[in-house]
Amino acid sequence: MDLFVLFTMNDLFLSFLGCFAEMAEFEEIAEGVEEAIDGAKEGIEGLPEEVRAEIEAEIAETRTVIEELTTTESKLRGILKSLGSCVSDLVKFTFKNIAIGAILWGVNVALNKLLPQGHQQETKTKVRNVIKALSDVINAEAAINQKTLEWMKAHENDKITLDGIEVPMEAILTKYMKPLVEATDKAKTIVDTLQEKVDGKIQFKCPTADDMRKFMEVTEAFIKAFTDLIVFILKHEDQVKVLQSFPVKEGDLVDLTAKLNVAKDLPLW
């Protein structure tokens, strides 16, 4: 059996700081999306009715999605605060992806200014379709992460014995979530690419096709990490009964993979 590497107290303290920094970043991005919405409203009165209706629909949909992401972020924040320790790789990945979701919808509502009317209309449609498909991916990931963290909350003080070695339950997740470190770094690169500060305010930039492909690679790493974890659980659940209650199942990953494939099959630009 592989040995599990445990966090030191200093590691945990630094992990908490990192997790709460991710939360603060989301709040700033959400404010940036609100400013993008205000910008999208400017000057639409003089546009043709069809174009104006399209922009208003995108604004309404963006508001709805940002409210949903804010609710998800708040729930995860509550779970994190109640945990005695922090599975930092999973938590940082979760908050970074929620931030990407908010940024993508900020891009969505700003597209009419980023890509003016005319020959770029086809590109706008492609960007919007991919953003909406990736929004489904992010929601599915967040649901998996929420179930995982809630389970950790219920079992954070559990210790299990495998092959005669006693380890904390958290060590299992810590081991299998390690691949998310690199994925989170890639996600951060995407976040940095799609936004910039101008006069102290966040402004969004149109993503490239490569940005979107990188995000899809991030999700593939997420699926691989949880697939390996579930394989481990299935191998040991008869030996350690509590593992049978782990809430993420193969079907969750099949669903997430299907959503990812929808995004991958869409034409990029």
C-alpha cells in the first residue's frame, strides 16, 4: 500500500490562507461582471430592436448564472469554514473554476463591445455557445466538489486502517487530489489571461480557442483525479466500510465527461 503524506500544522495554516484568498478573488470578479453588465447596457437604446433584445437576454442570463455561482461559492465557503482542516488542492481548484465561470460570463456579456457588430457575429455565437457548454461543466464539477467536501466534513476526524497502517481519512483525498495542483495552476493562467485591471477595475478580454482548450484539459485532469480515487475506494470499501458512503460515484464522472464532450465537440474560433 502507498504511504500517505500528511499536512503539517503550518501547511494547514497556509492552505487556509490560500483558500480564503480564492474567495476574495471571486468577489472581485463578480463585481467586475456587474460593471460589464452596466457597460453592456450603455448605448443599446439606439440599436435595432432585434440586437437590443439579444443583448438584454444575454444580460439577464448572465445575472442568473452569476447569482447561481455566488450561491455555490457561498455554500462551499460555509463548508470550508466548518471543516477543521482544509483539503486545499480540491478547495483551491473549486474556487478557481468558479472564478473562471464568472469570468466567462463576464466575457459573454461584454462580447458586443469586445467584438463589435458585423463580420464577427459568427465568432460571437461560437464563443457564447462554448461559454454556455463550459458553464455546465463547471456546475457539474462544483456539485462533485460540494458532495466531496460535505462528506469530508462528516468524516474529518475519522481514521482508517489499511494493511495494518492507520491514516486520517483526509490523507486519502490529499493523495488523490495532488494532480489538481498542476490543473489549478493552469486554471489560474486562464483567469489571468481573460481579465486585466484598468484604473483599478476588472475588464474582461475575449478568450482564444487555445484558452478554451486549456480549460478543457483542466477538466480532464479533474476527471482523472476522481477516477483514480474511486478506483481506490472500490478496491478497499469491503475492508473499510465507511468508504462505501463516499458520495461521488462513477455515474457522476460519466455525466461530467458527457458535458465536457459537448463543449469539446463545438467549433472554436
